[in-house]
Amino acid sequence: MKKGILILVLGLVLAAAGYGCVYFVCTSSARHLQCGSQPELAWLKDEFKLSDAEFKRISQLHAAYLPQCAEMCRQIEAQNQRLRMLLAATNQMTAGIDSAIAESARLRGECQRNMLSHFYEVSRTMPPEQGRRYLAWVRERTFASGAGMMRDNEKHHENDK
Amino acid sequence: MAMNTNESGNHDEALHKLLKEWRADAPLPAHFQAAVWRRIEQPHAPASPSFWDVVTNWIGTVAPRPAFAAAYIALFLTAGVAAGLTQARQETVRVKGELGDRYIRVLDPYQAPR
């Protein structure tokens, strides 16, 4: 009886140990990616199989792009705020609203141009095959998919259905 | 002692005589004989073992067999490893997906959290 119980318990303990060891080992790469100061860049290196030199160059491009991006974010937020105030102040189309919408569109275009230039530059730093894969991926996530305002519009139209 | 034996023999004889003279007129109930035999046999029928008896007996006899023990441990170990692999794969996909989203959110002002 004791031997039988011992075998049954041993089976359960080994199953739990096997689960824990395999889980710990197989998730170590994901944990490692999350540990750094810029996990999104560590992910980029891992996902697109970048060499250290390529990664260093891409990190520099990334660091150079971030201030531009932050400035665009600031301008977009300020413009959105301005548009919200104009919309709240009236119940008809005005010249102010018209110019605010045009300015929002201009900002969006500028933002997309900057982003696309950065993506092209990053893709050129990668090996050709990975560069193509990277471009396809960012295109899918930013331009081809419903992102930002486009995503909000899609949600709006989903509610109409 | 001899007197006692004589007295008991007399009583037996009287009892035999009385029993021979006795006639039962009341009819027996239906299937009386079958019911009597059933009652006689009942205590000898083996009692069915309880669930717990079956389990303890199985643990005591089947589990310690080397072939069973090896198969059982191999099966559980394989199940644990397979579950660990599946969960780890799902977790890795989830983490990488989140980091990919984060990369895009960092670069695209229109997807930045507001």
C-alpha cells in the first residue's frame, strides 16, 4: 500500500517538476526581453535577428526619432484640444473649425511622413530579407490597419451597424 | 444422572408422538419454500466491496507493479512537460505580441496611449 501511494505521489511530483522546469526554461527568452530598459528594442533585435552592429545603429536611429515623435505628439494633442474647444463652442461649420480640421490633417500627414521615413531607414539597416519583413509588419500595424483616428472611425461605424 | 437421562428420553418420546399427531391445516404462503431457501442462502452470499476497498486494493496490488509504475510515471512526466511547453509557448507569444505593440505605440503618435 505504502509503495503504491509513493509511486502515485512520485508521478504527480514529477509532472509538476517537469511542467515547472520546461515553463521556466522556455519562457526565459521572453523574460530576458522584458528586463532591459527598452524592451521594445530588445524585442526588435530578437524578432528580426539583428546583429549587435545593426542593433546599435537601429538604437541610434530610434533615439534620434523619439524627440521628433514626442514633438509631434505634443502638437497633435494641442491641435485636438483646439478642435474640441471649437466644436464645443458652436453648432455649425465655421472657418475656424475648417482650418483646425485642415491643420489636423496636415499634422497627421507630417506624422506619417516622419514615421515612414524612420521605418525605411530602420529597414535599410536590417539584412534585406528582415528589412522587407519589418516593413510589411510596420505597414500592417500603422498604415494598412485601422490605427489612430482611422481605428476610432471604424469603431464609430461598427456602432452604426 | 441416569434418572435424568430416562426423564429426557421420556420427554423426547412424548414430543415425537405429539409431533406425529400434529397436522398443520393453514395453507402456506406462495413461494414459501423458495423464500426459505433464499433466507438460508443469504448470509453466505459474499458482500460486494466498497469503492474505497477497491481503490486501496488497487493501490496496494496494481500500482507497485514495475510495469505499471514505469508507465504511470512516464505518462505523468510527459503530460507535465507537454503542458509546460504549451503554456510557455503561449506566454512567449503573448509577451512578444505586447512588446511589438509597445514598439509601435512608441513610434506612432496616433497609437500612443492618451
